[in-house]
Amino acid sequence: EAQVTQNPRYLITVTGKKLTVTCSQNMNHEYMSWYRQDPGLGLRQIYYSMNVEVTDKGDVPEGYKVSRKEKRNFPLILESPSPNQTSLYFCASRRSSGTGFSGYTFGSGTRLTVV
Amino acid sequence: GQQLNQSPQSMFIQEGEDVSMNCTSSSIFNTWLWYKQEPGEGPVLLIALYKAGELTSNGRLTAQFGITRKDSFLNISASIPSDVGIYFCAGQSPGTYKYIFGTGTRLKVLA
């Protein structure tokens, strides 16, 4: 089954304790992205990657890091989490722009609480 | 960052009623997407639109790419309880890979 898999689904952590949210896709998509979803603000892009070793900032990158060493994986790293990073996070992937574009496929989300 | 203006923010309707929602932008888009998010899940693509004026259906859902390329509409006919969720629009600007998402329309259907 074609899917984007995120782990964990739920995470409660303390301020300052480094954490990583993993994301993996099995569709051979070039383009991967991280979003956070907050009430009233919709989905805001954190970082995106156009292919292996190619990443760039989205609209709200502060406090986050990413890496893309393999095509299928795109982990999100919070080096020193703070309470304002409490949110629902989604990883998404799609083919790069061109013919046959199909839109994003999203993971099921990671609900992060930083206390 | 830029965000789309999506309205209404929320809707409470009776089962069987038709639903309309829309997104507007100050700039033109090349592509419009409509997604639905159910509780506890990620958004799922419903309809993709690729050119101005395009009208596309997916079952009881119909979406249109506005002729000015700055807006899009989603209609749901004869709503049923499983239509409950948050509906998001997303647009892609010319010359970019980036998608901008609307703030969502929360739909509740009363049986």
C-alpha cells in the first residue's frame, strides 16, 4: 500500500530534550515536506526537500532541522523543543512538478506536546 | 507566509443539504487542490484542478478552478454524516514548487 509513515503518533516531552520524528514514504517520491497544524492557522510548511541532499526552509523553520540522506526518509529534528512547538505535525510527499502530478500524500500525523 | 482566505470557517448543516465553500487568494495559482481531514488522520486529496475554468467531480463532490485563477470552490451535494471533517484548499503559485494551504472549513453534519 502506498503510504507515508510517521512515528511516533503521540509524543510528550520536556523543554530542551532533543527529539526526532521519523517519516518514510514507499512511493519513490522526490518531494517531501513537513507541516505543522495549529487551530485557526491551517497547515504551515516547516521544511521541504526536493530530492536527496536538497532541503530548504518553509514558512516556519525556526527551531527545526531536517535531513534527506535517502530518498524515502525525511526526519524532523527538534534540537531543543519549546512549548510553542506543541502542535500536530504532518509529513507529506509527492512526485516533483511535471506531467502526472497527483498532489501530496500525507502521513497520519504526530501530536507533540512540549511541557 | 502567505495564506489563502478560506470560508466559511465552520458549517453546521442537516443531513441531505448541499454544502458550498470557497478559497480566495490575492495572487494567481496554477493548481488548486482540495483535501479532507478526518479526526486523527492526515489530509486526503479529494480533487485536483489544473486550469482556469476547470470543473471536476468526484462522486458527490464538485470543485471548480476560478476563471481569474485566484479562487476555487468546492460543493458537496446531499451531505451525509461521513462528510464530517475539515476541508482544506491548497494552491500552487506559478514557477514554484510550494503549496499554500487555506485555514480550513470545519463541516459538521447533523443526522
